[in-house]
Amino acid sequence: MKIFSKEQIYEGDKLTAKKQNISSTELMERAGTQIFNWIHQRMQGAQVPIHVFCGIGNNGGDGLVLARQLINYGYNVHTYVVNCSDKRTQDFLINYDLIKQTTKKWPIMLNCKADFPSIGPDDIIVDAVFGIGLNRPPNEWVKGLFQHFKASKAFTLSIDLPSGLYADKIPEDENGVVWADYTLSFQSPKLVFFLPDTSKYTRQWEAIDIGIDLEFLQQTETEVELIGKNEMLPVYIPREKFSNKGTYGHGLLVGGSYGKIGAMILSARAMLASGAGLVTTFIPKCGYIPLQSVVPEAMVLTDIDEEKLTAIKFDFAPTAIGIGMGMGQEEDTHDAFQKFLKSNSVPLVIDADGINLLSKHKDDLKLLKPQTVLTPHPKELERLLGKWKNDFDKLKKAKAFSKKYKCILVIKGAHTITVLEDKLYVNSTGNPGLATGGTGDVLTGIITGLIGQGYEPLTASLFGVYLHGKSADIAVEDYGYHSLTASHVVDYIAQAFLDLFAMPPAQPQEENEEVHL
């Protein structure tokens, strides 16, 4: 799914109105009606008080369309206009006149000085105050209104974007943003739904189709894409009947140190579960017996040193290499790592201590071959990029880093974001159960295994992140967030693959009345 920028959203609205020969007011009617349909399907006329708060721009116009539809269907509606300026849009004014023609109970004009309306905890708030056009912080009265929403404990539904939240930057004051329970976003989600600094402002979101021009949606290139099952299923490479273990690559994993051989065990198991034909590990001598015992399918090469890596040597041609898991940062380990980078020409995934060594010795970054994949967690990313002001600054730095070193950055987190130059790919799978030691080692094994099987590094990164998160999503049903371990994630990779081909359960037919234009 594409995630459109604010500018592209405006462009899509204008192009849709032109190509479909409709006015912007008619497009607004369509958007408000779709919001009404969503509510009506769930409430079926229930007389819960619904408080619709409208701004005086186009988002407020959407709210007025919704309020009018709710009134027409007999809902218990209270409509308010947050009237803090005289800059009303034409579409707002048209819909303001229409709602006055619909009911004698005209919208209550809030002049930004009066007391806040009474809202009960069992009521519903519809937030249609500000949209993506907001370009400055709300005034103190409006901030107070938003805090009044929050204090009421009422279910809060935001239209398109929680009011006060910008589409392309971080708000200055969290009290100046609506904290929504649910956001109905027109046509596609917004990037801010997936960033640590801003995702807190909506607990859930859903994209609502408002009929934006299909050609525009298909042909417009976006800087950000949301990656889910529909995006990953087409990239899957099916297995051939007469294939053999040599068909699916020979992956090499390099890492481990005394006390951290478990990281390599997890990576090796994950690589095998990802479908690698052959797996070899290169580890210190102390890990030989544990790895041979726990992962009998993997082959093991050892360093001459008992406890750490000092010279990375192997006598075969791997199809992909993953390096860094539990490797340590000793000086002689760095020397071995540096020599390896100078001579390596095999597709490479670097994780954990490999990233930490690159952060300590920045000149080594020049040794990276194009399309090298780096998989940092937040602290490792900070060591690579330096401190950032906020999430947008972080992504700016990540894109610059990716362009400079021609590498792929997999920024691990609640919504792992894969960065290749100016392009961002936001993952849709995964859960808090992944916040436990070893899950990053599992991810490295999956991505390395996929590259070794012939997937392009970017595709392998996206597919690997998706499968990793999906495995955790399936496993958490059995183990819960607290008890999920990295080993569980490996165990459920098979089910993540099978889920790619699972048909969604049939939805029961709903006899709900919808309003259509």
C-alpha cells in the first residue's frame, strides 16, 4: 500500500475532481458519506450521544457532511464548530448551509472563549477540527478542548488525521493533539501512524476508500510504502520439483564469542527455516560442540582462537553472508572483520557487533559493497548516524546514510522501516513480544537465507522483516507477549510462509444500509 505525502493527497483530490467531473464539494460529500457508512454499520442507529467537532476548513466540512447524514438517520447528534478564525473554506460554508437546512438544531458555534461542552464517558467524539493542512500549533483554548476530549474518556474517532497532528513533522506540544482511539484515514494511511514519536496519537487506524482516481493511485510513485501480505506474496519464489539443496544457496554466518554462541544458533536455525539449502557457521572454537549439537543441519567452521574471532577463513563460495551476531568488539576481532570487508564480494548482511564495529571505525564504512544490508536496533542506529532531533530527522539522516554508502538500512522497531536511498518501506507485521533478546539474530538469519536463495537484497530485507514479524504474530497467540522468545519466532517461520497462501475467512453478510452517491 502506498503512503502518499500531503502534497500528493492534494494533487489526487484535484485530479479526481477534474477527471470524474465533480466538484470538490461533491468529493467532500463522498468522503463524509463513507465515514457515515463506517459508523452506521457498527452502530445501527444506537442512540449514544455523538459529539461532532468541526473546524472551519475542509476537515470541518467533512465533519459537517457526517453530522448531516447522522441527523438524517435519526442519531443523537451534537454538532459544534470550533470557530477560532475567519478563514472558512468555501466547501465548509456550503456544508454549513446544508446542515442548517437539514435540522433546526444548528451547530453550536464555539468562539474559543466559552466553557467546553459536557461529554460523558460513554459518549462518542468525532474529531473533525483540523486536517492535513494544519501548519501551526493550535491556540491555548483549542489545546484545552483537546485535553477535555481526553479527560472525558469518551471514544474518540478522528477523521483523516488526529487534529493537531501534522502529516510531515512532529507536533511541538502533545497537549495540542487529539489522542484518538481510532482514525479513519482517507484512501491511505499517513506515515505518522507508524513513527515512535507520533503513533501514540491514534491507537488504531483504517484507510477509507473515497474513490480517488485509480490511475493516480496506481501510477503515482510515493516515497513511502506499507508492506503487508499483498505486497509480499507476489515476490515469493516457488520451489521447483527437481530442485536440490544446491538450488537454494549456501549461506555463511560469521560471529559468536564466549558466552554468546546462542546468537549464532538462533541465526543458523532461522536461516534454515527461511529455506536455505546449506548453512555453514564460522565461530570461535568454544562454540563448536553447542552449535553442532543444537543445529545438526548446519556445518561448522572454527577460528583458531577459543573464545573470539581473530581470522575469518572459509574454503567455499557462499551465496550470502551474515556477520556480527554475538561477535564481540575486541581489537583482533575488528582486524579480522576489516580484512574480511576488504576482500569480500559476496552479498552481505551486517548485524549487532558488526554494526558496532563500523560505528567505532567509520572509515570501514567505505569498504561496504553496494546493496549491503545493515540491521540496527535503535541504539545501534544512533551509533551509526549520531543523535537525531525526532523521527523525521532520524529518517532524513538514514536516507542520507543509505545514499552515501549505497546500503540498505533495516531500522528495527515496532514498525520496522527499511531504507534504500530516498525510499522508505514500513512493515506491517510484528508485536511487542519481539522485544526480547535474540530476535534480531533470527531476523539476520532469515534475510541472509533469502538472499542466498536468490532474492535481491532489498526484496530479501522486506520479505525477511515481514516473515519475522508474521511468525511472531502467529506465535504470540500461543505464548503471549511476555513469554515469547526468539526460539519461538524461529519455530513459527514455517507457519508464516503457509499464511502467505491462506485465504481470509469468509465474512458474514451484513444487512446494513449504506448511503451511496
